[in-house]
Amino acid sequence: MAGQTQESYGFGGLHHVQLAIPAGTEKECRRFWGEILGMTELEKPPVLAARGGCWFRGGSLEVHLGVEKDFAPARKAHPGILVSGLDSLATHLTEAGVEVIWDGEFPGFERFYAYDFLGNRLEFMEPRAAS
């Protein structure tokens, strides 16, 4: 629809982010997303549950982890997850054995990268306090 302006439609945020996982790794997902990050696992609809994977919610963010036959972790592509208490999250992840890689290169935000137990890159970010 070339030439259409945003005035005729709008965006309301994301419903969820989907990341790929290899078959049979739901246990690792539950440990990272559920136990370590403290997100709540959601019940998948039966037709989708038959495909494997799992879904989690934390606040207004949903993460859907779906089985991909020829899985390769997302090493560059990643969700940018807004959080409050970024320093506390970094400490929590580090204490859980998850490496945190700080990167102050994004204007207006403090941020770090981490990888889930399957090697998917994740970016956690928080707006910088106004000076």
C-alpha cells in the first residue's frame, strides 16, 4: 500500500515476541523464563500445544517460544525488552549464572544484553533518568 499514511491506521504495541527453540528444550525455557526471570507460564491452546514450545507473560510482555525444526539461536536479532530496575535485573541474572553484557551506546537508555539458555540474544533496557 505505497503512499498510505499512518493517519489511516495505528499501532498499539506488541502482543508478544516469538523466539525459536529446538524440540525438547521446554525444561530449559521454563528454568530461564519462569524460574530465573519470574515470568508466568501461560497455557497454550491445545492445537498449538501439540506443536511443542511454551509461552510466558511478565507484566504486559508475552514471550512465545516455538519449536523450529532447523533451530539456530538468534545471535543478532533480538527483542528489546523494557524493564524497570535494570541494575537489579542485571544482578539477579548474574547471580543465576547468566552473563550480562552492558552496552551504553543507545541514546536515552541504559541497556545490557544477555542470552537465554539456548543462545538467543535478549536486550534489556531502561530509560535513563533525566539529568
